[in-house]
Amino acid sequence: MNMIATIRSTDAGDDVFGRLHVLISSRPASPDAARIETRQLVSMAMADTWQADNLWGAADAFQAHFDFMMQTIEINGAGDPNLATLRTKCRFYLDQVEALCRSMS
């Protein structure tokens, strides 16, 4: 797996990625609404980039891990000790998506 350094700059994308980081850290009242919001935010982040396989792969990996995290919250509750690991994995893939979006736009 390639490790990609996060590229930071101040623009509208910061709001999108900031909101995604908040969703990873939060205990959503509605996991289904959180899933929908993450899909919309990732789509917004990717809208200004040319399409690349590695970007779609990172976005799919992020969504899969986020969905699994929401399922864990639904089944085991927000106090599940495994959520810390799932949040770390979500952040890793989100950092990849962010770096790729910023480098391609």
C-alpha cells in the first residue's frame, strides 16, 4: 500500500475534508444519514479532479471502512472499543483521498 503525504492548503476543500473528519470522530444520531453525507462530501471533493483509478480506489476504501464503522455503531453502540481502530483506518483512507484530490485538481 502506498503511503501518501497529506497536502494541506486553504480552500473550499478544507471545509469538505474538515466535515469528513468530524463525521469520523462523531457519534452520529443516524448512521444512515452519516453514510449519505460522507458519500456526498467525497463526491464534492472529487468533482474538481480528473478521474484516476487510485483516487477511486482510495474513495471506495474510505467509504467501505466508514460504512463498517457505522454498522459497528448500529450493532454494538458508540462505546464499542473497536471504534478507535476503525476511526484510524477511516482517517488513513480519507487522508489519501484528500491528498489525491489536492494533487490532481
